[in-house]
Amino acid sequence: WCSLQALNDTKRDPDVVRREKIRAMVHLKSVEPLYRDQLENGRYFMHGHPGWATSWATSPIAGLVKDDLVTRVRADQCMYGAKAQFGSLLGGQILKPTGFMSDGNELLGSIMKRCSRKHDHAVCSGRIARDAARYLAGLCRAIIGGMMSQMKDDGELLPGCVGLQPIFEINVVDGPK
């Protein structure tokens, strides 16, 4: 779905490209009802794809972005430590604009860091792009922190508690149910 992939596809076997697109669309169409189920039942979802990916314009995803409960933000992965892992560009920061959509505003608020433009960027293509496909620890921490903030804001995560927190009523006479 990314723009560089579209350029590369012109040099590849059209039948292979077509099959890959079909597989990718099957995936998008399969997650859309899961996201809708989350929305309809007061739960959260998060979807991430490259910021300029054409998948954002597909009917399963574009329809979700238009939902009043859903927001889309951009995060620049250089702000979470994305760097080239090999070659002459080793250590160079990678901008990698990434789009995220969710119905969790606290979650999105924790991951929408944009590049300050105070550093140079390595070009995110080839092996650098493949390496950058994995979420970094910094971004994962931001996502988890955002989800924890969301749950605290919703009263589902209590201060000082760790792990799953079942909701139960306390009967003063009999104790916990």
C-alpha cells in the first residue's frame, strides 16, 4: 500500500502484484468488522499504516476514518528512535510518517509526535524500509502508555493496580462476589 511499493510494482510480475493486492484487501476487509465491533461495544481499536499509504483511501478504511468516533493522527517514527540499521546510513534517523486511527483519544494523544526537523533523515527505502516495518520499543511504550491513560481516563485502570482488574461488587456482609 505504500507509495514506494507502487513504484516498485511497475517492475514486477503483474500477476504477483495483483495477488498481493488481493491478499492485502482481504486483510483490510477482515479487520474492518472487527474494528466496528470494538466501536459498537465501547471497546478500543488502533490501526496503523504508513502515513501516505493508499490503503487509507480504500473503502474499508476510509469509511472508518469518517466515523465520528474515530480519529486519525500522524506519528513520525524518528521521534521514537527509528534509525538506519546498516550501511553508510547507519544511525541516520528515519522520518517514516505513520498514520494511526483509533477511537481512543488518550491513546492517539500519546503517539502523535511529529518530527522537529532539527535533524537529517536517511531515505526510507529498500532494506532500511524493511527494517523500519517493525515498531520500535519507544513507539510500543508510547502505545502502551496511551492505552493505560485511556483506561485510567475511563475508570477501567485503578492507580496502584497491575494486570487484569476484574470488576466486581463488594457485599459488606459476605465479601467480594
